[in-house]
Amino acid sequence: MNTQKSIAKEFFVQQAPLILATLILGFIAAYWQHGFVPNGDQSYPLAGVRVPVWHVIWMGVWTGYTMALVGEAAGIFALPYSMSVLQFTNQHVTPSTQLLTFLNPFGALLGFRRSGQWNLDFALWVCAGGAVGGLIGPFLRSTVLAAAEPFRFTLGVALAFVGIHLFYKSMHGFSANARAAGTHRAPVANNEHKAKFHIETLSKEHGRITIGYLDRKWTMSQWKLFVLGALVGVISSALGVGGGFLLVPIFVTMYKLPMYVLPAATIPYVIVLSAVGLFTYSVILPMVGATAIQPEWAWGLFAASGGIFGSWVAAKTQLYVPEHLLKLMLGTVTGVVGVLYVVNVFFVLPFRV
């Protein structure tokens, strides 16, 4: 009962004002940018599509929830959904989704911090690299990825790579050895979280950082984290997503980090990368003579109001979900969507993607 009261208090005191403020900003942005609120009868001028406000909010809720479960922002689901289902296909979809990926992780950030899945030492260097990548990626979007087909193909390759990789990894969670060891189960099911989840910084010396959780520890080069953050940042900001979709499988593969530890780095990273990328699209591009690619501000804010709620709920439930199921869920959906995008470049599909 005390836990339920604590969660309810956290929502009404911390989350509800943030969600409401973002929603109100969406209406203000619509009047500021266009003089009216786009809906099912009036199209979003930059997007060129008619979508009810509730639909955009709902997109934020479910994409924010599903992606925060695996330590990511909503963008990698919201972007293909916006393009294929809602038919928002021009360049403005990129910074609009970037606005969503900047705001929606705040719900997860506060939720994961409260649950103990938090370590700024781990996040620092990868976030610094992301800031550099966010300054470069938008220039790729405005030049070599400006046309729709190259952009779809690049997005498809990225989605397919990540999806197939995570699907393969998830299969190990169903193995007999994993079941016998209990590693296929969620931490709460394993009774690992009677004490508060806590990710410790064990050491920082000679350019390396060691973090620990329970009886496990991982040592990583700070400069490698920086380079990794920069490379992922270039690709992700060019696509208009938060970067978690690449960071998660890389961390899982290179450092063998469990999904429950990843949000300590990936959620702050997504926020930093998206903020810098959005600034680059709106301000830096025109400063250097390139054409600014403005977001559909109301679209991004409406989606973010739902995304903040969805990601917060994910932060409250992640520790109850088995890790291999998280990987299977993400891998299956992203892999299928990615393959369809790639195939559609070479063959005409009987449906629109």
C-alpha cells in the first residue's frame, strides 16, 4: 500500500505537471507557428497530413512505453510509424521526431533515477560524444539524405541490423542453461531487488571507469565511450532518433551489460543528443548558410506529452519484465520494419511503408 501511495504521489507531483506543461506548450506552439491547432480536419502545414491531436499523443504513449522498457527513446518506433502509417514523409519529420526524443525520456529519466538505475559517471563520456555527433548528423540529413528514398533505405538498414541482432540475442534467454541459471527471469522475480537497485562507480583512473551492480562489474575506456557516443550520435541525429537503438545492442554485445543497467547511460544520452541535434537543425544549419529544417513543433510536443507518460510507466515496470523478452520484443518489431523499408527500395510492396 505504501508503495502504491509513493508511486501515485510521484506521478501527481512529478510527472503530471510535466505532461500537462508539454501538452499546453503543444497548443501554444501550434498557434505560434501556424495560427491554428491542426487536427483531423486541418492538416499540419509542415507535415502535410491530417491527424487528430489524440492520435499523435497516443503514438507518444505506446512508443514511449515500449522503447523505454529497453532503455531507449520513442523515436525508433515513432519515426517509421509517422512515415508509414501517418504519412509524414518529408524532411520535417526528422527534427519533429527529434523533439519527441528530447522530451519523452524525461519521464523515464526521473523514473529510473528513483529506482536506482542511475550513474552519471557512466553517462558522462558517452553523452559528451553524443553532443559532438548531434552537431554533425543534421548536415548529413540536409545533404546526402535529403531525398526520401536514401533516407528510408538508411533507416531500414539501421532498423534491420539492430532488430536481427537483438532477436538473435533474445534466443539465448530461452536456452536450457539460461532457464537453469535463472538469468532469463526479471530481477524482481529473482528477488534481486529486495534492496534498492544501485549502480556503483567502483573506480575512475587511467582513462577507464569501472561500474558495478550486485556482484558484477564492468570496466570501460572513457575515450571509447566518447567515440562510441559520437559515432552513434552522427547516425541518429541524421535520422532524427535518440540513438538508444544503436547504443543498446552495442553495450549488450561489447560490454555484456544487462538491459537493466543500460538506462543509466542511454536515457541521459538520448536527451543530450536530441537537444543538440534539434538546435543544429533549427539554428546552426542556417547560421552556416544551409537551409534550416524546422520541426513541426506542435506535433513533437503533443507526441512528447504522451511519451513522457509512457516512458515513466515503463520505468516503473521494467524490472518485472524478463530481459530476453525485452530483446525479443524490440528485435522482432524493428527487424520486420527495417527489412520492409529496405525491400521497398528495390521492389514495389502491395502496401505502403
